[in-house]
Amino acid sequence: MTYASIGDSFSSFFDAVGSFFENFAAVQWIPLFLALVFFTTYLTLRARASFHILRAAYPDVKIEFRRVWGAYFAGYGFNSVIPARGGDVIRLFLTRSSVPTASYPAVGAAFAIEFIFDLTIAVPVLAYAFSQGVFPKPPDFSALPAFDLAFFASNPRFTLFLLTVLGIGVMVGFALLSARVRRFWERVRQGLTIVFDRKRYFREVWLVQFAGWLCRFAAFWCLLEAFNVGGSVSNVLLVLGVNAIAALVPFTPGGAGVQQALLVTVFGSGATVAAYSVGQQIAIAALTFLIGLFAVVRIFRFKSFKEVIAAGRSQREAEKAAEPAT
């Protein structure tokens, strides 16, 4: 059953790719260009919110926004083309190296703050999506031609077991770290500094992220127009609902398989929708990967993403070797 699901997933995806190239001439270029501008602005505002979080955690340290921006785009761009969210590690390493005296626990905690806004937006968006009658219910996910989502939906006991094991593993890991390194929790708290100032958090993080979300909303509206699906408030909210679910299953680059399967289910199985489902992924992946690579080369002076990963590993090994002496 799993192999059949994988086969259906790949077949559906490549059919959509074929539809994209067949309908390439019908793409409206001005809306597509505007979509890319809005999406770039969206990520820039997200990076600005991250900058404010780090500045609150390290008020006495000079932090360059361009490096935080570059790290954000590098991580997002890598995630767009490589599965399993390896870009998050790249962003963590580049951001930590951009903030003098910063620690990984503090920077990781600072990243976690960004999900507060995401949760406050995802809940009403998903509630709307499921209320429209076109969005598949969770039990129906197992029938979708996306092997990763179908597998977890078809095996709820295993999914629950996996989540439980991961949760216990995280708690045990934190417990061991706190027992070995007492300063670990102090560093985590340092990364969360801005949360304890609710007015500052709302002004410098939540509102900035909300402005970014509006740009993202506009970007998907333009993408729907560019690929002739039709932009509307309802359609954009459905697309955002699809993205929210795809983000939970990061086994394909940018959740491409899950997004493609859900978009076809929500909007219909026509060639136009199939072309859109793949076209928006290609457009966003190409944009963010190229900007991320530019940031890696021009801002951080690495030759490639591979070199960034190697540098991160070398630094981590050096820190581990220095721990006994410390």
C-alpha cells in the first residue's frame, strides 16, 4: 500500500509538471512578477522581526540586519529545494555567527518566538479552510496522492507513537542539557527576552510579521492570477490553509508533494490547477534559492551551501572538543 501511494504521488506530481509546461505560454507575467516582489517583501519583514528578537536578546551587541536577512533567505531557499528542513540548520549557524557572543540555545529560542504569530494566524485560516466543504478532512488525507501525508494519515497509531517518542526525546534532551550545563536554560531565556515585554513584542515582532503576512497574502493572490486560477480572498485563504498543512510534513522540498495534492483536491483536477500547483512552487523555490545563494556568497563569503554546512560541522566539532577543557 505504501509503495502504491509513493507511485501515485510521483505520477501525480509529474503529471502536474507536464501541465505546467504545457500551459507555460498562458502564464501572466506581470502578476507573476508582482507575486515575487510581494513574497520577497514578506520574507524580508520576517527577517526584520527576527532581527528585533535578537536585538532584544543582545542589546549591547551590534547586529547587522543584512546578515540576519541573509541567513533567513539562505535557510528558506535551501528548504525550498532540499527536503527535511536542512535550511533551518543553515540559518541557525549563519545567524549565530552573525551575532557576536551569541549561543545556539539563545538563537534557537529566538527562532521559536516566530511561531507564536504563525500559530495565531494558522488556527483561524485552517478553521476557515475546513469550513468551506472543499478542504479534505484529516481522515481523508490517506487517500491523497502524497505518500508522506498519506502514510501518516493511514497509520494514526504510528503517528501518535512517533510524536510521543519525539516529545519525550526532546524533554529528556533538555533535562540532560540542563543537568550538565546550568547556563543552558539561562541562554534559552535570553533568546526569549522580547516575549517578556509584551508591548515591545507586539510592536516589533507581531505587527511586523502581520505586515509580512499581508504581503504573503498579496503574493498568493497574484500567483493565482498569474496561473489563471483566479485571485480572491477565499482562494488565497484556502492556499494558505494548504501551506499550513504542508509545513507539518517536511519530507519533500517546501512540502511540494503535499501542496500539489491538496491544491488539486481543493480547486479541482483540471490542467490549469495542476499547472498552478507546480508553477507556484517552482517560482517561489527559484526565487528564494537564488536570493539565498546570493546571500551565502556575497554576505557570508561562502562559495556554496555545501561549504556552509561543512563550516557549521567544523565549528560544532571544535566546540565539542573544547567542552571538556571548559
